[in-house]
Amino acid sequence: MIQSMTGFGRTNCELANKIVTIEIKALNSKQLDIFMRLPNIYKEKELELRNLISQHLVRGKIDFSITYDITDTSSSAKINLPLVKEYYFQLKELAKSLNSSEEESLLQTIMRFPDALKIDKEELEEKEWMQIIQKTKDALRSINEFRIQEGKALQKDILQRVKNIQSLLIDIMKFEADRLHRMREKLTISLNGFVEQEKIDANRFEQELIYYMEKMDITEEKVRLKNHCEFFTQTALEEEINGKKLSFIAQEMGREINTLGSKANHSDIQRLVVTMKDELEKIKEQLMNVL
């Protein structure tokens, strides 16, 4: 089964005093590359999250983020009253000594000072973390479902192009007899241009002609290309993830198509080979996004 390497998953987790949002985005990459953005309270769990992601996502450039919004304001920052008062009286005395009348802006200035706000250090509770882990698994399932859906569209397009190559291969066979006739005719004309007709050894010429025809025979390439196309289709329909394997098969298909083109010696066959190459390039482009 073909799966896309791109995908997106998102879930929300409602906790006692906050709403946590988990997002996962996946793009093309040759291996698994995970980039994380986590609030400080969850930093200690980064390794656990990386292991979880690697178990569910095989390849791709993964952008994983956790954000949250506080819903219980009672646990938010509080003003450090003793310190703010001390700052205020000291600055007020300073303003008087400098004959300044900026007392109204003193509080705004003080609130920018370090430690003007007291923030209780958050402690990560195990119950809260288990809920986040469960929601992360939901997001991972969501992104895999997305990849499967995208993969179905990719599979349909890729397999259709493989069928096009198989159809073009059948069309090549229509020109085989004419190809051999033209090659024989061309060699005969070339030989007559250098050697007088009566001096040509017909038996030796026929032997050399047969040898040359065998060297330029494309039967082996046609058989191999046909087998590669069938193997590609079979592999694409398997349940396991197979993007790399399909890329290897596509490379082998390209080798046989190139050899067909170099041996063609026939304009119609060469046109078919060019169309094959075009279809194969489109297949390779699609395979760059296959898991």
C-alpha cells in the first residue's frame, strides 16, 4: 500500500486548568527528522515523545508542537506586593530628590522590574501527562490516516502511468518487423557503397548481419521492462510501506527504457521510448512523496 509522506494531525486536550493543543506536520525527507517545540513544563518528556513519534512515523520531516491556554486564572502570576511597595517608596524618594513629577508612571516602571511578579513553578502531574500522551497518540493516528488517504490518490496516478508504459511497450512490438527490415536494408546499402556487389561473400555477409542483429536485439530489454512493471504494480499493492523499494524498481525500469532507446534505430520506436521516459519521470516525482 502506498502512503504519502506528507500529513497533518491535531488534537486538543482539556485539563483542569488549561487546554493543551497538540499538532503534528509531516513533509518529505529521506529519513525521520523530528523538530519539537515544547513548553518548559514538558521539556523533560522530550525523549519519550521522540520515541513515541518514531514508533508511529517511519520517515519524513516531522514538526511537532505542544501549546496550551490557561483557563484557571487562580494559578496564574501574582504581584509580589512587598517588593513592589519597596520599589515604589524608593523611587518616590528619588523622584522628590530630583524634583521630578513623574510619580504617576512609577507603577508602570516598577512592573517591568525583575521579580515584580511571582510565578509559582509548574509541576507536571502524572495524570496530566498520561492524558497528553493519549492525545498525542490520537494525533499520530490522525496523521497516518491522512497519509493513507493521500497515498490512495498517489497510487492511482502512479499505477496508471505504469500501465501507460506497459501499453507503449506493446506498441513497440508493432514496429519490430519494420525495424529489422530497415536495419538490414541500411547495412546492405552501406556495404554496397564500399564494396562491389560481385566481391561480396553472401554467406559471410549473412553471418555478420545475423551477429549484428543479435547485438541490436531488444527482446531481453522488453522482457525485463515488462517484468519490472509487473513487479512494481505487485509491490505497490502490498500492505507494507514500500516507498524505497518502489524507487529501486523505478530505477531498473529506467535502465531498460534507456537501453531500448539506444538500440532502437527506428524513429517510431524512439518516439515511444521518449513517451516512456516522460511517464517514468512523473512516476519518480510522485515517489519522492511516497513513504
